Amino acid sequence: MNHHDADPVDYGTGQKKLGIYVSGIISCTILTLISFWAVMSGKLSKWEMFIVIFASACIQFLVQVVSFLRLNTQTEQGKTNVLALIFTGIILICIIIGSLWIMGNLSFYTIR
């Protein structure tokens, strides 16, 4: 058997296309400019500015994961990759919330 006859390994990333990279760069640039405008314009309150920057960062994260890491659900390996990312996010959220809860309780008991 020739090594050319073997099927390529499926990492779940799909095919590489220039268009997805270009749209990712353009989207990330626009989202960065929106955050920059929110800070530099001075027209928004602190909470509005926080919401704009946070929303822009979350959307930019998703754009980068889809565009540059090419995370998708087109193949079985791609679905496994998405589930692994979701599981990692859940674990990370549990660790952060648990740490904040512990620190808040320690702060509460030291004040009294």
C-alpha cells in the first residue's frame, strides 16, 4: 500500500480557504475599532463602555475561534472539538465562580 492511498487525518477543521481568513481579519478589525471608539469618544458612561467592550470581546473571541481555528460541526471530529471547547468553558467558569465565592467568604469572615 502506498502512503498516498491513505486517507488524510481528520482534525475537524474543514478545508482552508482564504475567504474565511479575510473575513475574520476584517471582522476582528471592526470589533477592535468599535471598542476603541467606545473608549476614545467619551460619549458613553462607564457601564455602557464596559458592556460595549465586553460584548465586542466575546464576539471577537467567537470570530477568531471560527475563522482562525476553524472550529465547526461539519465532521465528527469537529463536533468533538466543539464539545471539548464547551466543556473547557464550563470548567473554567466553575473555577472562577468558586474562587470568587471562596474569596468573598474569606473577606466576609475577616471583617467581623
